[in-house]
Amino acid sequence: MRATDAIRTRRSIKRYTDRALTRDEIESLLDAAALAPNHRLTQPWRFYVLGPNAREAYGAAADGLRILYGGSVTPDNFAAFIAMPEIDGGLVGGASLNAEGFVAVARQASAASSA
């Protein structure tokens, strides 16, 4: 398969089970993840594998955690992101270079915080 075909046909499937992974499966996934491309080799990869007890503790701690959307919000996508209950804010990237775009995001943020 050509790389472009693999990219075009790639799909994310979010079906989870409670089945525990074997150590070999985890190591295979980590080996594949370490091969993932990144921009000019600047991404400091760190992978954490949590067992059942750590996952439960992490989940309990994360319940009160505020999340900032790490992508760049725009006037077109901000409302959808801020409407998600698990997202509490966002980064204004390119929209901050355009006064109209920035003001539009700021107005949406103000409306969301007073709702």
C-alpha cells in the first residue's frame, strides 16, 4: 500500500473493551507509536501505560480537571468546541492576526461564559 493511500483510507475507530492488553501487545503499540512522524523531530514523545489501579486513580483525579482545547480555534469552530462539556477554553491562533476573527471568537467566549 502506498503511503498516500494509507493516509486517505485511515480511520479512527473508538470501540473500547475491558479486555486487558498483554505486555507484547502494549510493546507492539509503543514500537509503532515511536515511529509516528513529527515536525522536524521536535516532538518529545512520552508514553504512559496505566494499569487498572492507576487508571482508576487517574480517572478520579481528572473528574475535576479543566481542559483547554489545544488546537487553534476560529470564529467558525469555537462555538462547537466550547459547547463540549469537557472543554473549558481554547487557543486563538491565526484568528488573533485578524481583528474581525479575534473579536468574533472573543464575543463567542463571552457569550459562552455568561450562559
